[in-house]
Amino acid sequence: MKNNDVSIIGAGLIGSLLGIYLSKKGLNVSIYEKRPDLREQQYAPAGRSINMALSDRGWKALDKIGLRELVEPYVIPMYGRRIHDEHGATTFLSYGKENQAIYSISRGKFNHVLVDEAEKHGTKMCFSHICEEISIADTTLKVVLPDGTKEDRETDVVIGADGAYSSLRDAMQRQTRLNYKQEYISHGYKELTIPATKEGEFVMDPNALHIWPRGEFMLIALPNPDHSFTCTLFLPFEGEKVCFDKINDEADLESVFRTYFDDAFSLMPDLAKEYFDNPTSSLINVECYPWLANKSMLIGDACHAMVPFFGQGMNCGFEDCFILDGLIEKYGTTSWELVFEKFQKVRKSDTDAISEMARNNFTEMRDSVANPRFIIRKKIEARLHELYPTEWIPLYTMVTFSDMKYEDAYAQGRLQDEVMDKVMEDPMILQNWQQVDYAAIISQIETARMV
């Protein structure tokens, strides 16, 4: 069948899920992955797994191909943020309405599940296969096999799901006119662990995303099914105060943690070993255009990598798969160029919007959530949503608990921020927030929308 052979570059979360989608359509799908099979323990990468936060957009993509029941055993619901101050006291901020949650899941385990499922549906997994060259003009791959030999493989379609450092995008840059921008933020991250108790129990609230916000840096922790927490320390690479460059030995590390994360420090018996053994990783934002050339296209982080501070990187990539699948259903596979063009047109503005929101949310997570005025602001917004559920929807709710276009959520969120900024100008707002005139706020937002 013409146009039936699809080659996906990258066997990560997005590539594996896309393999399932396309294989279920009866296409001949091969996934090329330069790393060895990550399901084999000796090849599992250590210290690079920010736990994923699965939310509504991701679940929707899984539901379409019947994967919810397969994934559910590996997730833990988180109903809000639990904020830890420097004295060990905590404050809980709900993410949404009662029973609305995002779901913590190990990146590694999730990837294993999706790869298994892709193979089950006939996807050919080619691990330790390096795509050394990709010809955009004739969709030919020059592949380095596990034994080091090289082989040319022809294919009808190439889809790059190979992340922020995509080999397909690199080929497009060399062979086509592709605009490309990458930006590293000043902060990096390091993975750490809070283990379960000796009795195998959680040491903290398991149904929350824990945050230790400290202005220019922060620590977060997400729960795991084995009752441990995967922690991620976000610090500047260099600077005058706390940064990775200034932590050179165990004494430096202990000083930082006892000063800023003392309640976490007491729960981390392997802190020093993990800190100095695990890599310090960078955070990158990628934008490019166009995403397609001939019968080759980029998807997920390969064309819109974003920083992880809105928890939408994976969910956005899964939504990519969902939307691409719908376009294939509508237009068929006789014209991949049309499908790819429609996909780019639908998604580009949305992915630009969520990338911007993710950058903005970094400031909120590391700094604002510890501010009493921020907490009151969120309480007012939650009350507005309760009283006027269609007129006022918090930005987080639009992004996380709906499938509203990211672009529309961003625009509506900015209008609401302008109105809330005026509300928060009241010098007595901390004392009088429960007497706020909610009807007047709704009137202001409706007026703003008409302008």
C-alpha cells in the first residue's frame, strides 16, 4: 500500500505513543532509537528523570487508543501544591475543584509501558540504531546498526520525535530553509530522592506536588508507587548566591540544604551520594519553523521543547499525537504533505503559547507561591470560578483540566491577570479579600473581552 511505511525517529514517550497510534491504523511503523533498549535495567539512564505530571490532555490521548487502564496502576494523583517554608511549615493550594488532580508517573516506567504496547501492535523497535543521515528529498535513512555497519533504508514518511536535539531537525536545517531558535535558561536541575520509611510508607503527603520555593531556586518532589519521592533541585548554574558552581563538597551541600530545605534534608539519607553521582542537566526551550519538508515532519520536543514548569511538555506532545491522528482520519495517508501542513497550522500558535506560559510559571513556582498575596489571589480566583464557572476560569484550569486551545487559554489568562492586578492593588486586600465584589470583577473581565 502506497505511503504505508512510516519511520519514527526516537522511542521516547512521544515517539512510542505515536507508534501505537499509527500501528493501530495498519501502517508499517519502524521506530529508530539511538540508545539501547531502555527496558533493560543496565541501560536505564540514572539521575535524569523529572517525574512526569499526566493531566487531562495526556489522558485524552491515551483514552483514544484505550490505554487508560494500562497506565492507571503506575500513577498517583496530586490534588495540589504543598508549599514548604524555610521553617518546615506547609500550606496546601488546590490545583482545581474537588477531585481534580494531575498524576505523577515515572518517566522510565511510562516509557517501558508504551514501548511494550507499541511492539504489541506491530511497531518494529530498532534500538541502538543511529540515524546518521536523513535525506529529506527522498526520505532515505542512513542507519548505523548495532554492530557498526551502515545501511540505507527507504521509507515513505519520516517523523522526528527525537526530542530537543533532534537529528531530523538537524537534517532539515542543512537541507531546507528552516528557522531555528534555542535558548537555555540560567537554571539547571539535578535529580534526588526521598525514600520511603523503613516500614515502606510515605514520609510526606503523597497526594500533592511538594515545592520548596526559595526565590531564585527551588526543590520539588513528586510521589512514586513504591512510596518514595522523586525530587528535582533547580538552581542557577552560576551566581553570587546559591548555585551549582558553589556546591563543591559535602559540607557545601549540607550547608545549603540545612539553610533552605532543612525539613527535606532530614528525609534524604543518600543526598550526598545522589547529588555528586547524578548529572546536572540543562533546561532548553526550542522553537522552529516550518516543522515539515516533503514527507518529513517534526513532532513533540523536536519542534517545541519547553521548560517543565507548567507540567505540559509530555501532555502537549501527547496532544500532538491525538491531533495528528485526527487529521490522518480526515485526510488519509494518500497525501502526507497535506496532513503535515494542516498539523503545523493547527499546532504552531498553541505550542508557542504553552512554551511562553511554561517560562512564566517558573517565576510563580520558585517565588510567588510563598507570597501571602499570591495565596490570597489564588483564593479569590478559585471563588470566582466557583461563583461564575463559565465567566472566570483560572489559567491553570484552562491549561491542565481542559483541552481548550493553549493559544486561547493564554489570551484569556492575560485578560484575567490584568483585572486581578487591579484587584490586588487594594492595600487591605489581605484582610478584606472575602468581602471582594465578585460581580464587579466579572463585569470588568466581560468589558475587557469586548475591547
